[in-house]
Amino acid sequence: MCLGVVARVVEIASDGVVKVDLGGVTVEALCMVPVEVGDLVVVHAGIVISKLSREEIVENLRIYYELVKYHYVFNGFDEAEASRRAREYLSKLLNGTDVDIEEVLGEEVE
């Protein structure tokens, strides 16, 4: 199974190359879809495979939050700390977009 990850475009580097933020790590990715700085995209194997609409962002990040939280629980963090870290990770990802974490998580946010 292959996994595309959600990233935020932070710079249009050159023709066909963008820099994306993957939760605090900036990497270059090939990009053949029209994007602007601040857009959330799906990156797989170093290639931007799609730009996300607002509805897709909210839906995907709800699932992504659960995966990130599970990662922390799996690595020994208790549920509360795992939730805090997952929320922090999503907040970084959403920085610079017009989507806020309350919209993504709804009742989950404290």
C-alpha cells in the first residue's frame, strides 16, 4: 500500500518544483498541478499528486489526525499526550491556510 501525505506549499521554487512543509520539515517536490503558496496538497514519492479542496482538506485531516494520534499511542504516549501532539502537528500544517483546527476536529478540540 502506498501513502500520500498532506503537505503545505511554502514556496514555488522553480518551473515544476515547489517546496512543501511536511509538519515542520521542508522538502522539494515535483509539481505539475497549479498551486499557490499556502495550498494544501497530497505528496507521494516526491511528487505533488493533487491539490486539496477545502472539503477534502477537512475530511482528509480528520483521518490524518487519527493516524498521527495512533502513531504517538503506538510509541508509548498516553491518550491525552498523543492527542495534544497530534493537534499540535495539525496546527502547524494548517498554519497559513484559511482552515482552522476546530473545523477539522470539531468536538475533539479542548
